[in-house]
Amino acid sequence: MASGMPARRKTARSRDDSRWAAVLARDALRDGEFYFSVATTGIYCRPGCPARTPKRENVAFYDTIAEAEAAGFRACKRCKPAQPKLGDQHRDKVAAACRQIEAAEVEPSLDELALAAGLSPHHFHRIFKSMLGVTPKAYATAHRQKRVRDKLSRSSTVTDAIYDSGFNSSGRFYADSTDVLGMTPSDFRAGGIDTDIRFAVGTCSLGKILVAASAKGVCAIFLGEDRDVLLSDLRERFPKASLIAGDQAFEKLTAKVVSLVEAPNASWDLPLDVRGTAFQHRVWQALRGIPAGETSTYAEVAKRIGAPKAVRAVGSACGANPVAIAIPCHRVVRAGGSTSGGGYRWGMARKQTLLAREAKSRAKR
């Protein structure tokens, strides 16, 4: 028994040394992991407390708030250790604001949202955007767009759907309806039944490739092994559109897309018709700015679009990309540059092949 005591004391001392280092560094990442008390002030704090650093001989450590308070210490008024971490508080306020936006019949103003969150409008706007990557206004607009898509399939008239979705002016909605829906409201309400989508399935070095285009531009580039599976995916994306096998002129467009797959450094000069949320479009635009032969991490893309905390949302936007190669989501990798993970809608083997091909082509220049 006695022989084990020095080892336990050594372990406890090592743990306290680590905790003291965190206090010296004001390491907020360890907030909630432990607490420290200061004998001369009678308070206990988080590791990340911004108050003046105490002397080591006056400090003791506790695993829980209950232990610190049982020892007779009171909570610091600066770091407020008994309250949720600031990041958690902000997350909860943003989540509540999202629910408020989604439940409202009329879009809440920034002042109303900020008042409910107990923050100034400027502070609330900054926190909301940093966490979600879009402004409260853009979030509300995207939600209304989703509502109108749902309402159009159920309402008796287009006008009813527009007003039921929170648009206070039919003229305002119609001005942007093609961008919101990808077609006129009446066509969308009919499930895209009057919309023509031309397509062709070809073969490239990555397997089968499906290319589809509307009158506005290329709307789908799918990669896979099975022609029927690719066609099924296209029907799922455009369930009631008229899918028309491409003619000879369309085959030329398909050939050009294939050539872009095989030639990584070729510039994309074909029009695109891709629809998504405001946030997705910001991510996709950032991806198109990554040169062939280079990669970016999900965190780097999040920072580039001004939403450093939206790393997971960036990953989701990459996965929702409907036009492989044209929007190069394969150039986004995990932290550290690993290409063996991070996911890729069209298969990791294709992602690695594309990156290796682009790197080789870049090295030759």
C-alpha cells in the first residue's frame, strides 16, 4: 500500500501542474474541466478567467463547482463559473432566434431578435453570422423560400402560397422566383412538369458520368459506376421535369465536361444552373476559388466566407454540391491536409484520383 502512495502523489502533482499552466495561459478551452480558488480573495474561477493571475501558493483546484463552494469559496463575478460558458450561451441564443424566425408569420426585425436575445442589435448580428455563416436576414429569407416551396405543392393557388409563406408582396416574390425555385412558381407548383432537363451519360476515367442541363445552364454532374443509378438520382432531383436524352449538340457539351475532368487545369467556361441556400452558394463560390493542384481544409473555407465556426455546415454544403468537378468540392480536405478522409459524395477513390492528377499537372507547369 505504502509503495503506491508516492506514485499517486506524483500523478496528482502532475495534474495540478497541468491545471496551473492552463490558468497561466487563461485557457478557455479547459473551462468546465476544472475550477480554481484563490485563498486571498475567497473566490473560485474558470481556467480562462481574465482577472489578474493569483500567486501559485494561494491557488487550489477542484473538479466541480460543488467542491469549490463546499470549501467556502464564492463564484467570481468576472468569469461567472456557475453560469454556462459564453459560447454555449451564444449558441442557445442563436438557436432560440432561429426558432423565433421559423415560427413567425411576419419576419422579425433585427431589433426584435436582438431584444429577445438580450443583446444589442450589432452584437447579436455579429454572433448570429459567426455561428451560422449567414445573417439573420439571409436565414429568414432562406426559410421563407423553403416554406414557399412546400406551400406551392399544397396551396390552392400560387398567391395563397406566397402570402402564407411570409412574403408581404407577390411582386417582390415574383421578381426573384426563378432564382428561388429554378423555374416559375406555376411550373414549380406543377412539380417542374413543364421544365425540360436534357441529359447524357458518358464514360470517363472516373467511371460513368451524367451531365444534365436546363435552359439556364449545367444543373447536374454526377459520377458513378451504374448508368441506371445515375439516372435514378437525376429523377429524384427533378421528379416531375421532362428528362430528355440529349441530341448531338448536347453530346458536344457532355464531351466538353468530360474533357474538363481529364484536364485539371482547364478553366470552366460553361454556365451553371445550381440552386441552394445563401450559405451554400457562398461555400460553392469559395470552392471555385481554389486553384487546381491546391487544397483547403473545411476550417479554411469557413474562415474564407467569414464564418469560422461553421465548419460542419461547410462540409454539408460540399456534400450538397450537385455539379462535380465544376464546383471542386474534392479540393476540400481534413485538417492537416489528409486526403484519406473528410468524405466525398462521389467516392473517396475518385477524390484521391482527382487530387493526384491535379497535383501532377501543376508540378509539370
